[in-house]
Amino acid sequence: MAKQFDHINNDLAAFIGTQHMFFVGSAAQDGRVNISPKGMDSLRVMGPNRIVWRNLTGSGNETAGHLASVNRMTLMWCGFEQRPMILRTYGKARTLHPRDADFADLNSQFPLSHAARQIYDLSVDLVQTSCGYAVPFMDYAGERDVLAKWAEDKGPEGVATYWTTRNAQTIDGFDTYIDGPKP
């Protein structure tokens, strides 16, 4: 049976802290709904109603474009290894780019990476758990190093060029504002 909360309690924060992967869901008013897996050391529970996660460079940039249009985000974790639980947090997020004043401070919470593209500062207004009894057991085998090597090989300028050429719009043509502020 699903349970709802108005904040992330200590038990749920501990559950989040043990997870190696989470999913982000976002959508603009029109177009496609995006659900994307996230990993690496990229998320921090900053308080009972605040989560900060760093978005590393990828082939798409859907979340940034969606939030610029409709500010809503869902994060989801699944207990693959032991505890059978699905946890979702719902809320509104502030998008921070490397050019923004708060970016450097929040980015310092994470390991150094040239691939750090945005930070999302999520204000959580609803937390929901459900059983997860049908989620399979899966073993964690370790982190992939492909993105870190790719970003290191490209360097900061090469990554910035990639953002301009590959991450400036969503698949539905929404601007992600990777190159500058929203007009």
C-alpha cells in the first residue's frame, strides 16, 4: 500500500543514501515525457524538503528544456538489492548552470567533473513510497568510468562545445538554455 509524506524523513533519506541509481521524470506541456536513469555520485538530500542533484553531460538534455517550460520533476528510487521499496519525490526544481552564482557552491558537494552540466535544486512537496514487491533483485557491480574518461579527453572546452552542438534543444525542440539565460 502506498504511503504519502510531506517530507523526507530520516529512514527515507537513509534509503536514498544506499541507492546506486535513481530515475528522473519530467515533461513539458506538450511533447514527450522523459524518464532517465542517473547514477554516479550525483545526488544529495540537503534537508527534509530539498534534494540537489548534479546532471552530468549526456546525449540528451530533456530535463533542462522541460523545466524551462513546466517546472515539475519526479525522482524515483527502486530497492533492487534488499529492501523492497519504490520511493518517489515530487516537486519543483531550480536549474543552475555553471554560469549561475550558486552553481560553484553546490557543485563543490560532488567529486570534480568536467561533465557537470546543470545542478537541479529540487523543492520536495510530496514523498510517496510503495511496496516494490515486483521489482527484481539486482546486484551492484560498480560504477562505469566511460563518462569520466570521455569528459577528461574532451576537456572543459570540448565539453562546452558538445553542449552547444548536442544539448541546446530537447528532442521536441525546446531550448535548454545551456548557452545562456532564458529570455
